[in-house]
Amino acid sequence: MDLKQLEYFVRVAELGSFTRASAALDVAQPALSRQVRLLEVELRQNLLLRNGRGVTATEAGKVLLEHGRGVLHQVQRTREELDRVRGALAGRVALGLPPSLSKRLTVPLTRAYQARMPEASLSITEGLSATMQESLISGRLDIALLYNAVPSPEVVCQPLIEEDLYLVSRKDGRRSARPIALKALAEEPLVIPSRPNSLRMLVEVELANLGCHPKIALEIDSIAAILDLVADGVGCAVLSMNAIAISGKPQAFLAQPIVKPRLRSKLALAVSSQRPATLTQQAMLELIRQTAEKTLA
């Protein structure tokens, strides 16, 4: 059994599409389809059911997917063990960071990574938590920092830190920095990401627990754009101090602590439960934990 064909099949089955797998693997779609078909011929079984919306695994395909993940992981572990014998950690780690943390963590994390694992490669993607969680499940990311992750049997989360959230408004002298009750948040026009953004869902759930609903002035899925609109007076935002700090003009904003109860965002280190972490990924997890706790303290 050809390992390249096995890798191609696993990625197609995980992503449910030859088109998406072609982009993820950087392999032409006809070549990808041909290799998977050759694997089916060798095994004398159909592994994928092709339809207009993509592909789904047959019963034989599901069996091969389960074993294929294990085989590919063992191959990667073997390579890393051999690298470790000569005193190096190698391989590639695909990391996802939320926009509010990317600017603060990317440089110190990259420096630490290069110092600790000079022969390994690192890929960093910025994205919203809901999107990155899907990328973990599909295999496009190895590790992600997720805010308020939705429980899933396919993702394992390790709590990292909790951040207080603030009502952020334009500093124009009409407000003070005194705390605001969570219930009063329902009266403020909010500039907020659209569903299923983790911050949006947290605000909606916590207000619903008090019998309230948020007043949405505008939906936009960009922290930088949200802060620009707040600075322009369109409305207020619910954000962490980290988000304000990376705006480039924190002095333009007033941040009021949200209390009764406090509104807190939970940040977690997340990996796929379907693919055990390699040695390099395990080392990266510890490096992220150390760097995040030091940088975001």
C-alpha cells in the first residue's frame, strides 16, 4: 500500500471533497482522484461514494480511514524518533490563532519555536474560533487557541487562561470607566461578530440567562473593523483588554468592566482527538502554554 495514496485518501475522506483536499494538499485534482482510484483498485473495494456535493466514506472507507490515520501517525512518529536520535525535533506544525491574540503572540511564539526546534517548520493561520475548530477536525490545523470552544468529541481542549470582558466605547467624556451590570448591556447598541462567533454566542447566552437580548447595531466579523466602528461612534463592543491593546490606539477607547456577574471569555489549547499529537506537536503545545501565560498574564 502506497503511503502517498493513503495520505490522499485520508485527507479526501476527512474533508469530504476532492476539491478541498486538492487545495489542502496542493495536488492537482485529477492526479488526486487517480491515486485514490488506484488505491481502490488495489484493495478491490470502493472506498468513497461520489455525489454532487462531494464524497462520503463507504463502510470499507471508514475502516481504512480509522487505520490510515494510525498508520500515517506512526510513520510521522518514526521520522521524529529518528530525528530525536540525532538530537533534533523536526516536522511541521499548523497553528491557528484568534485575531485578538495573533498580534501579541506571533512574534514571541515564533522566536521561541525557532530557538527550541530549529529544524521544524511552523505555519500560523489567523481565524475565528468556530472556523478553526472545524479546521482541527478536518486536519488543516494541528493546534488552535480557541475562545469558548463548543464541546465536541472530535476536539480535546486544555484550559489556558480566562479573560475579563469589557464594554468598549468611544472615549468622548460622556461615560465613566465605572463597572456596568451585565443586564444593562442589553440597552447598549453593540457592534459584534455574527453567529456562530464564540464571543457573540457567549454574550447572547449570558444575557438570555437574565431574560434579556442584546441590541445589535451592526454585525461584522473583524475585531479591527469593530474597533474602527466603535471609534467612529456607531456603537459599543464587548471585547477583552488584549483586543484593545492591539488596536494601535487604545487611548481612543473607554473600557468598562462587566459585572453582576462578570463576563469572562475562556481560552483553551485545542487539538484533534482523531490524530494523536506527534513529538514536535507535543513540544509545541508546551511552548504555546509557556509563551501565552507569560505574554498574556
